[in-house]
Amino acid sequence: MNMSPLLAQWNYVLVIGLMMIGFYTVIARGNLIKKMVGLNIFQTSVFMLYISMGKIKGGTAPILTGDATTVYSNPLPHVLILTAIVVGVATTAVGYALIIRIRETYGTIEEDEIISAINAQDGHQDAS
Amino acid sequence: MTLPALTPDLLIAGLLLLPLIAASTTVLTGKWDNLRDTLSIATGVITAFFAISLFRHISAGGEASLSLFTFAPGFTIDFVVEPLGALFALVAGCLWPVATLYSVGYMRGAHEKNHTRFFFYYAVAIHAAMGIALSGNLLTLFIFYEILTFSTYPLVTHKGNAESVASGRVYLGILVSSSVAFLLLGMIGVWSIAGDLTFVPGGVLADRLDPTYAPILLALFAFGIGKAALMPLHRWLPAAMVAPTPVSALLHAVAVVKAGVFTVLKVVIYIFGTDYLLSTGASVWLVWVASFTLLAASVVAIQKTNLKARLAYSTISQLAYVVLGAALATSIAVQGAALHILMHAAGKITLFFCAGAIYVAHHHSDLRDMDGLGRRMPVTFFCFALGALSIMGIPPLGGAWSKFMLMIGALDAGQTVIVFVLMISSLMNLYYLGQPVIRGFFAPSSDKEETLAEAPLTMLIPIMLTALASVLLFFYADLFLLTFEGVAP
Amino acid sequence: MLAHAPILQIIIPLLAAPLIVLLRQRDLAWIVAVAATALSFLFSARLFLQVAATGEPIIYEIGAWPAPIGIIYVIDSANALVMPLIAGIAFIVTLVGRGMIEAEVDARDHTLFFSAWMLTIAGMLGQVATNDAFNIFVFLEISSLSAYALVAMGAGRDARALPAAFNYLILGTIGATFYVIGIGLLYMLTGTLNIGDLAARLPEIGDTHTGFAALAFIALGLFLKIALFPLHFWLTPAYSFAPSAVSALMAATATKVSVYVLIRLLFGVFGLNFPGMDEVGTLLLWLGVAGAFAGTLAAIWETDLKRLFAQSSIAQLGYMAIGMGLMSSAGLAATFIHLVNHALMKGAIFLALGGLAMHVGRVTMSSIAGVGRQAPLTVAALLFGGLALIGVPLTAGFISKLYLIRAQLDQQLYVIALLTVISSVLALVYVWKIIEAAYMQDRPKDAVVIRETPAMWVGAWILVIATIYFGVQAESLVDAAFRAAETMLGDAQ
């Protein structure tokens, strides 16, 4: 198998790797905090995707220097990712707030325990 | 005092509005029973007058149409009256005041509750029936068809007990499911094929629909029009018998079921076109399905001892006659089918009226308790006999003509077996409708009472009117013989 | 002022959010919310009338930077139809929802509640108005994050709102992230994020793995947002445990906005001829049918009314998916028609449920037994909403069915048409169970006695009247929907 294209595009390999790690964590882990961490990793992989696609060979940081011959990396993905990072932070904040409340209410942050607690309550509630 | 000239479109508007006016006055005068019911009947009489005028206008070759508003792009709610619609409007319009008078007697005699609600929905149902009769396109018809279903539901569940709620479920379930699953699909299919849903003499499908698909489209309509009670979608009819008898009488012997077979006939004549059906043979399967329903329902009727149940299955059988005539698609068969709508209505309503009278006067609903009752209720049982003879198709009652025409129509279509089917059915009718009459007059009664104990006059008068109508219809049948544009003689 | 209407309709609710927090007063918070949604509605209605009259899209450049350098808002026939719908329903629910909010949300949280409320509305309007793909993501997240918080506010009444909100957060974020991955791939391919520009550039250079992957990610991300089967599991818990006003708002608007976004991306950016669109269409078609049945069958077994109607929403979204999957102008028009009609019907139903919930708490078949006599107008609104769901003529639901089935038959998809009508017949079962419980049963002696107040039914009835209006005078809506469909499909039909 010809590995050189894969190695040449190592940034995308990294992105996909992170994405899958994050996604797997979200789905497979029952602990709510681990889910959030997985979500964060997943989102981070997307940041890497955007930023790495904006890098130009020989490009420098996109800050105007006044020199007309400088090659800059594409600043637009950076801007987009700043927004996305903020979104990620907000999501994380809301998520952890919810986890705290869940912990207060159900006494646990393990998904299966929460589900059994709900089912136990449901039995009482539906009988009413 | 001269009456303002009643132009045809005013007649249409009147026929649609008068029942709604009756519904409103019923609600407004709810507390004053006699005023409320008098207004109902009076409005009904005016409606009958309008219906007769319209029928005479159309029979003389006149035209009548009324366009209301645009519903959606390419669809208007409009009304175009043609002979069949005028006939159905006539049936509904004339029988409505008679049935209302009867209902007043019944509701009071049987001590039913919630009269105002009853008469309100009764009137709305008639309005819906008028809408169906006068509709100019399939969409308008479908809309009023659904209004009819939903406005008759409160009537079926009137008593409010568990049995009527359960029956209401069957009623609504079958009628709405069939209309939404099949009729709607068929209707949109026609829209897709013909681009339009207007009723056109001669049909809209010729040259547009590949004949292999025609039977399927016809099936969508035949089974989608659940009100025609074709088996296996007939169960709602016996279920609806749990309602007070006036409901059974008007709605399930006249308005609701007639709306069903009317729609079948209308679709056959003005959407498919009789020529198209004859040349493609797309309706031959329906001839057999209708024949099966015809016979099977009669067999079940024989086994029923509850009078209303027996009459219900008799209705299912008689409705199949109309569907049969439509499926045969020859001009005489179609004319016979249309005539049968009228004849059966008059006959069956008499029978149901009598059943209700027996219940009010003696609280009997089972035939086994009615031995000898004819001697105590001679008028009722005599009228029952007249109605029964009409259903059996024996002269000099009106039903004889329609049955005769259906037989001729079957021969025309080359379906000689159908003639035998009709004859066998008549024999079965003779048995299950004759039995109550014979036993009523001649069998010894179980309680040995022989005093005269007829039903109240408010019930007897309608009974006599409709029985008389059945007789008169025999002699004046030619007045009601319709010629359809687009149906080759 | 009017020239800035496209941005004002979004900015006003957006600014109202922090304003409400600063005001710190419950009554003022509500007044500001009502005022902001009213203004949004007026602006969006005005824009709709303008676009309908001229047929020309209105282009608004933010900061006077022209496309494709700047972010522009384009109000064309498609979003001009959706925006007044969202703003109008937001206005009505805000106006009448006060009673419901007071009954269900702790008084100390009201200002924060209304603040999040404004954010979610602003986010929804922003998604619809904008013509920049990344801007859609930003507003999507604004709307979603505040929605997660709003759903969680239901914890005061039922603690299950918390795991429901958390689940919603996880799945919603995954969906949005998939979307943003797709946008990134598109940007990599074309160098632009402007929708019009993307549509222009993609046909020549789109036929690559990158383009195909972009389509897959965007489609999948948005499928999750429209609760397409089998990605629908987040919706039922979120709608049933949220406060009633939140359920009413979201059931009527949130998923509709996502449907719009999906249409805009699939048809307005990729277009019918893009490689892979056929597969996407097939998925939409069959998953839509599956959703229609899954939702309806689940609803039949439900006794909790909010859960029941949430399941019903999944079915209705299935119909919209089918319309999209038809890949035709008629199908897309049917989706737009149903988008509007469903918003009205579901809004009416959830408002009526909210009205009942103010008195009976948890609205179940047993808690509403015999309620028809005590709260006649509220239950009548529920009845009409239910009839509209079944598709009885003279309601808007009938019009939706009419055009959807027509679009299916035009493409000879007979089996799909039959399945559509069968699932709609099944809806009769659960609607009638509710009608029987409310009207035919006797109210138990120990049940809560309801004294009906206008607050319970006014909002629901406004939407019911709209449903009946569009059921009887459908011409304007149908024409607008067809114009919207044609605008979306552009030249490639």
C-alpha cells in the first residue's frame, strides 16, 4: 500500500484519529463527564481540520507586516475556529452545569444508574 | 304575495343553507322544545320544496350551478347539479322533514335525552348530504363526505353509554380509515391522471388511464367509499344501529348510505365514464363483489332476530344493488341503480320507522316478542308490509321498477347469472321481511293482550306518508327516471 | 429602518436577552420578550409581503461588505415564508405562555428563562435569514444551547428533564459538529462559505470524494437535527419533560428551522444533480416512511399526552422528509406546505396541553378524563388540532396530505403513497383515544376541578383559526410554497 499520500496528509489522519476517539468516547462511555470529554475531543478534531487546512506551504502567521512578498496562511479558518471554540466552551459549560444538577438529583453520573433510577420512579409515577 | 323568483343557484344555496339555519335555530331555541322542533320541521318543509323545484328544473333539462370560492390553486368549491344529484337532494330534502317529525315523536316517546344536540347534528348531517348531492367536483364531494362522517358520529354515540361509544369507534374507524386510505388516494390519483377533479359527463379517464390500472383505481373508490357498505367494510352499519331509531332511519337508511352509493354511481358515471368501463371491463370484478355482498348480507339478515339488525343487513344487501347497477355500467343498469336509490329510501325508511314505533309503543326490539303484535298495531304493521313489498320488488310497490331495470341491465351487459342472483335475493327478502309481517298478524301473541296500542300520531303520520310514497312511486316512476348525459343508451 | 429589517428581526431578540437579565424584573422581562417577538414578527411579515409582491430576493450586506467577502442575508421566497412563521409563533407563545411559565418554572428563574427564550428565538431566525453557511452554524448553536437550558428548566416539575436535556445536548452537538465538518470540507473545495457562491462553484468542482464527504456529513448532521428516524430518540424526552411553553415553542419551530436549513443546503447548495443526491433522496424517502410509522405507532401506545404528541411530531417530520426525498419541485412544495401547517397544528396542540397542564399537572389520559365539559374551549382546540393531524378536510393538514400524495403519485411512487395514507389513518387511533377520554368519560370525583380561563385557550385558538384558515383558503400558502420550491431548485429541476 502506498503510504506516502497518507503521510503527506498526516494532519487529516490526526483529525480523523481524534474524531473517532472523541466520538467513540461519547457513545461508548456511560460516565457523563467522560461523554463531555469525548465531545470536547471530537470538537477539537474539527478545529484541527479547519486550522490545518488553512496552512499554506511556507506561509506565516496571518498578521500584516507591510512586506508585499510575505506568504500568509489563510486567516479565515482561524476566525471560524475562534467562533467554534467559543461555541465549544459554551457547550461544555452547559453540559457540566447539567451534570452537576443530575448529580444533585440522582446522586450519580453514570448513565445506566440514572436510567434505572428513572425506571424505578416511572413505575411509581405511571401508577398514579 | 308573490314569492321572489327562485333561480337555480338560489335553489342550490337554499338547499345548503336551510339545514344550517335549522341547526342554528335549534341551538338558539333549545330551551323551548315545541318551538325548536316546529322550526326544524318548518325549515325541512321549505327544504323539501326547494329540492322538488330543483329536481323539476333539472328534469326539464335545465342547469344549475354555484361556485363558491377557490380552495387551493386549481380547486374551487363549486356545485353543479345534474340529474343524479338532483335526485339524491330530492330524497334527502323530502325525507328530512318527515324524519324530523318522526324523531320528535320518538325522542319524546322513548324518553331520550339531549334533544337539542340531537337535532343540531341531524341538521348538519343533512347539510353535508346536500353538499355531497350537489357537488361539482370530487374535492367538494370529499369534503362534504368527511363532514357527514364527523357530524353523524355524535348521533351514533348519542346515548353516551359504553356500547354506543364502542360502536362509535367502529363507525368512525371504518369510515374515516377507508376514506383517508383509499378514497383520498383514488381522488389524488384521478387528479394526477386528469389534472382536474371536475365531474364530466362521459368520464375523465378515457385515453388517459392505461386500462390495466383502471380496476385498481376503481377498487380504491369502491372500498374507499365506506358508506356504500360493500363487504368487508360493512361492519359500521350494524354497529350504528345502537343509535336511536330516527338516526338509523334517516341517516343509515337514507342519507349516509345513500351518500355512499350515490358517490359510487357518480364516480362511475362522471369520473370513469360508463363507456370506458364497458370497453375496458374494469368493473367486472365489482359486479361479483357486489353480488357477493348482496347475497351474503341477506343470509346474515335471515339469521338476525333483532329487527333493527335484520333491517341493517337488508340495507347492506340493497346498497349492493346500487353498486351492482353501477358496476354493470350499461345505461339501463345505471338508471335502475339511480332509481333504486329513491325506491329503497322510501321503503327502508318506512321499515325503520315501524321498528322505532314498535319500540316506543311496546319496548320490543326482538322479533320473537312481536308475534301477534300486528293485531295491536295494524297501521304500523300494514305500512311495514308495504315497505317490505317495495324492498322485495313486488308490484305495485316502487321497488319493483328498480329491480326490474337492474335485471334488464344485467342482461344487457351479458351477465345473465346476475339475474338469478337478483331473483335469489328477492326470495330471501321475501322470507326475512315477510316473516315479521306474517307472524305479526297471524301468530298467537305470548302475552295474550289484544287491545289496540298504536304508536303516537307524530310517528304514525310519517310512517303512513313514506308507505304511501312507496306505492305512489310505482305509478309515477317515470317522473324519476333519469337520463344521463354521456351514458350511451 | 425598513431597509435594515432583515437584520433587525434577529438583532432585536438577540439584544433583548441581555437586556432582560439586566432588568432583573419578572414582569418587565415578559413585556420585553413580547415586544421583541412582536417587532420580529412585524419585520418578517413585511419582508414576506415585499418578496411575494416583487418576486425579487432582498439582499442585505452586513457591515456593507459585499458577498463573498462579507456575510450577507438574502431573503428570498423560501425563507420569506419561514421567518414570519417562526416569529409569529414565537410571539403568540410568548404572549400566552406566561401563565404556563409561572405554573411550571420557579419564580426566581424567570428572568434567566426569558433571556434564554430570546436567544433561542434569535438563533432560529438567524439560521433562516442568513446566506452564509458558517453563520448558520453559529446561529444553530446559539439556538440549540439556549434550548438545552430551556428544556432543563423543566426539572422543577419533572427531574427527568435533566438527563433529557443532557442527551439532547450530546446529540445536538454531534449533529452540529458533523454539519461544521461538512462546511469545512466545502470550504476546502471551493474557498467560499457564501451559499450563493457555493451553489455557483460546486457543479464544476464538486464531483470529488471531498464533495461527496461534505454532502454526507452535512446531510447526516442535519438529519439528526430534524429527528429523522433513527436519529430521533432525543426528541421525545426533550419535548415531554420541558416546560409546556418550551415544548409549544420548540415543537412548532425548532425542527422546522432545521428542515429549512436541510432544504437550503441540499437543494440550494448541492442541487439535484450533485453526485450522491440520489442516495440522499432515497434515504430521506424511506427513513421518512419509517419515521412516520415509528412515530405514529409509538404515539398509539402512549398515555402521557406530551410524549404522545412528541412521537407524533416525529411522524410528521417523516412526512416532510418524504417530501424532500421526492427530489422534485412538487415534493419540495409539499414539504414547505407541511412545514407551515404542522407548525400551526402542533403549536395549537401543545398550547392547549399547556393550558390543561396548568391545572392538572401531568397531562395523561387519566388526568384529562371528562375534561371536555370543564374546559370546553381548550379541549376543542385540542380536538381541532387532532383533526388537522389526521388530515380532515377544511383543516390545513388536509392540504398538506393532498399535495404530498399528489407529488408522490406524480412520480409513480404508489407504495410510498399507500404507506403515507395508512400511517395517517393510524393517527386517527391516538387522536380518538384522547377525544374519548376528554369527552366520553366522566370526570372522577377526586380529580382536579378546572375553571377555564382565557389564558388556557387563547393562544391555541389563534393557531387553530390559522389552521382552519389555511385549510379553507389554501391558495396563498400553496402558491407561496411552490414559489419557495422553485426558488430553491433554481435552474436544475
